[in-house]
Amino acid sequence: MSATSIVKFEVRFVSSDIPRDDRIGQLSNWCVRFNESGLTPKLEGTDRSLGNLSFRLKPHSPAFVITASALSSKEKPVAGDFVKVVESDSTQKIVFAEGTRDPSSESMMHYEIYKRREDVGAVFHGHDQEIITHASLLGLPETQKEEPSGSVELLSEVMKILDDEDFLVMKNHGFLSLGKTMDEAGNLALRIKKAIKPRPVVAPIPPGT
Ligand SMILES: [Zn+2]
């Protein structure tokens, strides 16, 4: 774990191999689309994008490929910017990974989602403020309690409402968009973002009218 790391678990590297998979290009394209559409905005004062995107490697196994922690939004991510997570132990707070960078700070959560939901092939997490604000107006399921990012507490809040939902909001934090494929997860988030229409500002009625 590097000194600048924000991950709240220990990373144990089982190999320093950069993940190889034909679908990594697709994941990289989705990182760019999420950055461009504001779904993964920059952390204030940095070029780090706030969010993490992953896909499941094969059916019936929770192993996945995810964006590295503290990913820059300046350039299109390359293979070395992705990490393979082979196993996660949320009780001991240890994530077993393959790659050269720390896996995203929300890796434990991605792992538990893949474990719980066999139907899910991609988990995309972003921080869009408009979606967070409009969660109840849009009828989106939302976690009850705000918990720190990357924590086991946040993961258990999400698990309480995961059921068969494909889109949910983490209170005052961000959203999770799930799909059988990356295109499903990505397009679902874009559709929800589009559904939020700017509201006209209504001027207060002056007294006596
Ligand atoms: Zn987040």
C-alpha cells in the first residue's frame, strides 16, 4: 500500500502481472465516457476521478478487473491502470490482487456484490451530485446511513438494499450501476443522468399579490 493510498484494507499482491483480458479496452472506454458525462467527477484540486468501474472475469466466480486507486482522469486508462482482484476478505480487511497498482478503494464492495449477485457482470460506481440529490424524486433505492467510502460499514449498508436492484444510491456519496454487461451498467447510469431535467427556478411570489 503506498503512502498516498486511501484504501481502507490491506492489499496483498499475489502477482505483479498486469491483467490481460480483451474486455479491458471496453472498460477503459467506459472510464472515459463516465468522466466526460460528469458521472465520475474530479476530486477537488486534483485530476483524480471519483469512481471505480469493474467487470467480472468469468461466471460463478467473484474475481474481477477494476480501476486502480487514485486513477487520473487526464488520460485514457491503459492496461497498467487496472488491477485484478482475485479474493477479498471483508472480515480481515484484506484484498488479494494481481497488478502493479493498488486496486480501487471500493474493491471490497465490488467483490461482495459479485459474490451476492451471480447475474451481475459489471459494477460501475460514480459520484454524480445530481443523481445523489434527485435520488428520492427519481424513486431510486438509497442507503439509509451515510458511511465512509471504502469502509466495511458502507459495504453492509449497500448489502441491506442490494436485493435485485440494478441501480442504487449511497447516501451523500454516489451511485452504483449494475448490469449483466459493461454496456448495460454504463448505459443505465447515462439514462438516469439524462432523466434529470433542470428544474426551472420559481421566483417567490411577492407579498400582497
Ligand atoms: Zn465513491
